[in-house]
Amino acid sequence: MSILSLLIFLPLLAGLVILVLPASFQQRYKYVALAAVIVQMLLSAYIYINYNGNAFSGIDEESKYQLVEKLSWIRLDLGSLGQLQIDYFLGIDGLSMPFLVLTSLVMLVAILSSWEIKSNLKGYFALLLLLDTAVMGVFSALDFFLFYIFYELMLLPLYFLIGMWGGVRREYAAIKFFLYTLFGSVFMLLVIIGLYFSVVDPVTGNHTFNMVHMMNPANYVDGSIFNLAANQELFGIGARLLAFIVLFVAFAIKVPIVPLHTWLPDAHVEAPTPVSIILAGILLKIGGYGILRICVSIFPDAAIASTWWLGLIGVVSILYGALNALAQKDLKRLIAYSSVSHMGFVLLGIASVTSEGINGAMMQMISHGFLSSMLFFIVGIVYNRVHNREIPSFRGLALIMPKYTTFVMIAFFASLGLPGFSAFIAEAFSLIGAFNSESINGLIPRWMAVAGSLGILLGASYLLWTLQRMFFGQTRLMGGEDWKLKLTDINGRETLALTILAAMALLLGILPSLAFDKMNASVLELIRLVNSI
């Protein structure tokens, strides 16, 4: 088995081991899961070190991808329609490789956070590892049918993880999340089918789900519904533009963007801390990755025609999310709305179709993955001790939890874009790309960059106000002396998890080339593809 398959299916294997272990071993389930994600992290580190950011050979379409695994999977004779061709096709480039590293690190932190889970440990860790497999598969798949399988597979474990181990309104939050995501993915399936019958494999002549072939206009069948030259319409809208909109909505629900964001605060508030960490750290990034990998790469013409609207949606998400965060009293809900705001920078950077903007969008997804995981872990520490996360219930925590407060300050200042941390680089590049877009390609106006920059000011407002209210001043707790005894400072396990996340945010802030050197060639190739239409 090659390395990408090992990376994907190792957690699934560990989950199966947990399922067959007897109940008397339940206190060891977490160590099996921890061992699996540590090995996964080492594999992703090996992939990162050996990934060549400038390895495009240009021989054929698939040469732009590394660690390629391609096996014939499903072949079915369709008579006059030819042969159904579905391949087990994996590969990575600069748009996907960083997310493998991000996923492995965030999953490690989620497992460390899972020490607080006390009920039904066998089911919990098995579902968590199944989710890990699905996410790794999404970032590695280059066959659209295979991508869709992994994409849908994420729904099942998340539904049960929220619905069984969540808070008081966990069933409502789980169903809302499930229906929102399923709504987008059902229509995505129709586009996948349309693309399949529009594209042929240049070698076999069969219709194909190969996403790499879908990115090349030369592989589209003459007169097919998604052929760029055919200019066919569905419901009075160009077929390619309609397909772009359908796919964009499906991924925008995951991002999430306003007004498709309403599932996120409910899911975060009700989800257990490890699931919130995965939701914010990884699942939101699948939305941004899908927009780049599929929407923009397969429908670049529609993407160019839609950039103004994408930029506007990004700006609205930045400002709306930040203003909502300012109004929150629940710390977890505040961080959930801050995620809506921060992910708006991703959409703004993508809409610019500039090297700075898309590199900034990629960096923002990676940075937000680490920082949002850190923030939700921080909330979980307090909640696990006193089962309360209302901001007005706490004051002067710095006096009784000094180490904890240190990490809170690092997370808050990094999230608001303090120079030296990854979020500063990410937001700066996204705004530079948006500002330069008007003069480079004329796609989005400069006022969008100016409006987006207000999100940084609002971010500083709600984070610093929260820091001042909860951590400074004379200690005053709603639970009195009982809470004071329970609010012990962070232990070694919690310190390890927070140190990993803080170190990554600092490392990418000081040495952003660690990410840019791996991503830039793929970003430039994507921009070349869009501009060639």
C-alpha cells in the first residue's frame, strides 16, 4: 500500500481494532486512537518534507500531482454509452498537501481533548477515526466519484458525534447540520453526473470522473452540456454557470458563508470540544478547498464571471460574522461567529484571482485551522471544569489560572492578526490580493479590500473585550468558592496540545515560506488555468 492510501486508511484500521477490543480495554481505546494519529502525523510530515513545490514536468495533465495512485476500480459495460469508468485515483499538489498536515495535527489535538469523554468510548473513538479517514480521502481524491464518497462519508460520524455526545440541544444541532450539508451534496451529485457524460478519458475514450481531465476543456465531448463551446442553457442560465453555482453553494455551506452559516453556531455550541475542534480546524477548510479544487478549476469561466459576487459575499461574511461575535455572551458561540468572519477572508482572496490573494486564502485556511482549534480547546478547558462558558460568569481568571491565561492571550492576539503570527500574514496577503485585483485583472473593486479590513478592527474589539472581561481585574466567579476550587490551571496534556497549536501559528507567522514554497506553484498554475479561458 502506498503512502497516501496508508495515510487515509490507517485511522480506519485503528477504528476497527477498537471495535473488536473487549469492553474491559475501554480505558485503552484512547491510546490506540492516539497511536494511530501520531503515526499519521509522522506520515504527513514525511510527505511535507519530500513534497517538491516545483515538480511540474508538463508531460501530461496528471504530471502536476505527486504521490499519484491510480487503480482501475469499477468497470461496467453500458452498451451504446460505452463503459462506466471509475478509478481509485489519489494524488496531491500544493492545494491539497498542506491540508494533510493540518488534518493530522488537528486530529492529534482532538484526540488529546477526548480524554474528557467518559461515555460509550468504543463508539466515540471509532466514529472519530472514521471521520479522520473521510477527511484525508477528500483532500487526496482526484476522481470525482471517489471524492463524493469521502465527502458524504463525513456526514455519518459527525451526525452521531454531535447527536450522541453533544449538549442539551444536540439532536437539533445534529439534524440541522446533516440537512444543510445533505442539501448541497444532493445537487452536487447531479453536476457530477453531468460532468461524467461531458468528459472523456483521452486514452481510453470512455467517459470519466477524473477531475484532472475535467479541468482540461480539450477533453469535453462536442455538444455536451458542459462543453465550454456549446454554451447550452438550463432554466435560462448557462449550464456551466448553473453548475458552478450549485457546486459553490454545496461548498459554501461548509465554509460557511452568510447566509448559509446558521448551522455552525448551533453545531459548535452543542458539539463536544473535540468535535468543535475538528469542525473549525478541518471541516470548514473542506469548503474552501472544494471551491478552489472543483468550482474554480473545473469551471474557471463561471468563476471569472462570478468574482464580484464572491468578493461581496466574502466582505459580508467578514463584517456580519464579526458584528455577531461582538454581541455574544457564550464564549463558544463567539468563536463560532469569529470563524464565519475569518473564513470570509478566504472567499475575498479567492475572488481576487491573484497570486497574493489565493496564497493568502490558502494561508488563512491553514492559520485558522490551528488558531480556531486552539480557541475551542481553550473553551473546553473551562467548560469541563465548571460546565459554564458564559462570559459574564467569569472575571479575574488570570489570578487563579496564569498558565491558561498565557495561552488564551497568545490565541487571542494571534487571531486578531498580531504581526509575528500566521493570521497576520494570511489576512495581509488576502487584502493585498483583493486591493491589487482592480489594477491586475479588474475583477473586484478596491472598496471590498477596504471594507474587509474593517473585519480586523472588529476582530480586535470582540477578542480584547472578552479578554478584559474574563481574565483581568479582581477574581469574581458566578459559582463562588466552589468554582475557584474547580478552576485548576492546565495540566500536562492540555499544555502539550496548546503548545503544538501555538507553535504552528508562530512558526508560520515567522517563516511563512514554509507554506508558500509548497503552495505557490500550484496557485500560479490555477491562475494560469483561469486566465487561459
